[in-house]
Amino acid sequence: MIEDYFFLILWVLLPIFWQKMLKVAGINMLRISIPSILMIGIYVYQYIGFPILYFGLDNYRSYYVQDKAIMLIVFAYSSITITLLLLGFIAAKKYFGSLHGRYSYNAFDQTVESANSLERFVIVLLFVISSLVLFRYFQIIGLNNIALFSALGFIDTGLTSEKLRSLMGNEFAGKYHWYKLFMRDLLSIAVFASFALYLTKPKASHLIMFSLFFLVASVSMLAATEKAPFLWLLIGVFFTYIIAKKNGLISKLYFFTGIAGLFLLMGISFWLFKGSSDIVTGVQHAFSRLFSGQMQGLYHYVELFPKQMDYLYGLSFPNPGGLLPYTPVQLTVEVMHTVMPQLSERGVVGSMPTFFWGEMYANFGFSGVLLPPFIIGFLLYWFNIFLMRTRVTPTTIALIVWASLHFKDLAGASLSVFIVDIYLWVIMVIVMAGLFVAGRGAIRLRYRYRNEK
């Protein structure tokens, strides 16, 4: 009983302490940046729901999460991770300068430039290439195996929605990550850039372009009846508007209205695609998934390692080209099948991703929890400043929005995904090449300016 009160007191007080650290780091949680969006993701996925799991308030997850002692360990490790991450932000500020201080690269209160003809060409080219890859992906899958069409009743293959989603992702015969790079990530960048183009130069042709891009991207995001990709596409469009029209600062009204809209959309998606009996029940399921679904994975990682499974000592890390003498362990898949073996019996390949420290713990124990957060915070802060050096045009706005959404996945994905970050490197090369073309042989930069605000 005493530990319960102690847990609740810490759960309330720690965010107050972290807010002071954010202030020292010069990070405004409502101003769009890579660090601020990551912190929001961590709070939503990995912190707010702690009392729900600890006290067994979620009927579905309480079946799997029953040991309060393990939950206290998870709470301690997550708190340490967040604190060290913030220390990394603070150290980067002292070394590189403030994100939003008097001398800054990255305030958005300069005039956003519209795209020239070459940049418009680059945006259209990104869309065309991404759409062709999406079309090829649908050809390989087969129209009869697209989960969205099955959910809408257009086809009937006799397979469950879970199996169809698995066939389109974890069981995809080709190299799915390359298809995803184009048909989701680059396509999203094209959508964000086309919307920023319309916002900076409102024309009917630009609106038609954005509408077409958004429609194709929506089909891509919803094809496997996954809710998150489409919702993040909507959030990315919202971020694009905030940067282009509101200096990158989200008002409290927009913030809470957006949260309400997000829950409503998630509720509708659970009702349509996940079998919820009505929208209200769908919202309840969305609440459970959002605030405790990702956190449940941490519980199982601590529960399984090392009592039931030996520490991996790096075996879950990528092995590009098979250069090293080991085959990477699909950690998220292994944990999912250990916790929910019934999925394997149904022929479904599931996965259980979670906060990035979960994978490090599974590999190296507590020592794996301590080292990465500070380095991650330091590097992300630097990368945010690096991106802001470019002139603010529709394409750079799209890149900033994509990067913010990409790195927010650290709140719910394995760190190894980012160790060899193919998505980041390929997209940076493609987009920077596009900016080089649009700049007629040069990538235009901004310089530090004095901001007295």
C-alpha cells in the first residue's frame, strides 16, 4: 500500500521536474520540433497510462499485466530514460545553442518562401515515384488480399483481417521496408509539401494537387487497415499548417481540439476495422491502445528477460549484408509470440514494439537502459538545428514535419531501427538532392539571427 502512494506521488511530481528541465533546454512542448514531438509521444505512449496498468484499470490488459513489482521496475527505467534524454537536450543546447532562444537557427517567424517551378517539379516527381511503387506493391499483394477492400466488403477471401494485415506487412514476400519507404514516407513528404505549397501560394491548381496527393496517400496508409499511419498523416498535415501559418506554435485551443478529434477518428477506425460495437466503445478501445498498449510491451520485456529468455547481447541489432556471423533476432515478433502464442496458431505474425529502452534492456539488462538516452537526446537536438539551417520552403517544411514524426517513433519502437536508419539516410539524400535541383545547383541556407521575442 505504501509503495502505491509513493508511485502516485512520483508519477505526479516527475513531469513537473521534467518541465523545468525542458525549460532549461529551451524546448517549448507546443512549438513543433523533433525534441518536443518526441516528448509528447513519450508522455502519451509511455507515461500517462502507468496508473492504468499498475492498478489494473484496463480489463483487457490486466489479464497480461498482473505483477506490480515489475510495473515499478518499468516505471523506474522509463523515468531514468526520460531524465537522461532531457539531460542530452540540455547538453546539446549548451554546445550548439538554443532551439528557441535569442540566437537561433530554427524559429519559424521568418517569411515562408513559396516553391519555384523546379521545386514544384520535385514535389510532383516524389509523388509520381511513390505512387508507382504503391501500384507495384498492390500488384504483388493482389487486389484480393488488400485488407482495406476486405473490411469495406468489396472482396471476400475467407481470411481474417489479422491474417490479411500480416500478409501485407510481416509476411510480405519482398523487402517490405523498401516499399514502405516510398509508398508511405516519401508519399507523406509529397503530401506535406503540396499542402505547404497551397498554403504559401493559394491557387486552385495547388489545391487540386494536394487533394490528389492526399487521396492516394490515404489509400496507402489505410490499405492494411492500420489506424496509426493514416492518423499520423493527418497530424503531419496539421503540423504543416502550424508551421506555414502559425510560426510553428500550436495554441492550446488547437492542441486540445486536435486531441478530441484524434480520439474520435480512432474510435471510428476501431468501429469500422476492429470490430468495436459502436463509436463510443471504439473510443474506449482507442484510449486503451493509446495510453497503455505500447507500455504493456515494456512489462513483458522485463518479465521475460532474463528469467525466461537470456539477454541477447546485441543479437536483435541489424546485420547489414550479413557481414557479421549472426542472424538478427526479430525481438518484437519473438516477444509477441511468447506472450500471445495463439497468434502463431492462427498463422498470424504479430509484433510487440515498445519504448526504445525495452530492446536495450533485452540485450544488456539495466546497463543497456543507462547509456543510449543521453546520446539520443544530444543527437536529436543537433539534428533539429541542422534541418532548420535550410530556407523555409514547402519541401523543407515537409522534411521537418516528416523528421519530427519519424523520431517520435523512438517512444514506441526498437532502438535498432534507428541504429541503421535506412529511411532517414535515403530520404535525406533524396530530399536534399531535390533541394539542390530546386536551388539551381545549391542548397540555400539560413543564418543565425537575433530574436528578441
